[in-house]
Amino acid sequence: HQVCEEEGFVTADAVRARLPIPPEYDGRVMGAVFCKSLFQKIGYQATMIPTSHGRPIAVFKVKA
């Protein structure tokens, strides 16, 4: 919620920047953060994670 309040939206990249995923965990674990009861998908953008090669990731906003 904090990132959404500051920027108006949030992505997995923004969450990872604040809370890095330990190397022993799969990066896809971040998807669990964006539960459908709290967030609404509003689009896609390219990831900034170099190993993900610019693949599209979802952009979310907090549900009203």
C-alpha cells in the first residue's frame, strides 16, 4: 500500500526494490503480494530486473 500511496501504482519491481527476495527463493513468489481483494491490475510495463529480460509485469493500484 505504501508504494501505491506514494506513486499511485505499484509493480513487483517496486516491491522488490524495497524488500529484496532472498536468493534461495523463486522471484515469482512476489505475485502472492498482490492479492485480488486488495489490488486491481491496471496494465503492464517492462520489468527492470535484468535477468527477466524486459518481460511484461503487471501494474496494480489499490482497490477503492
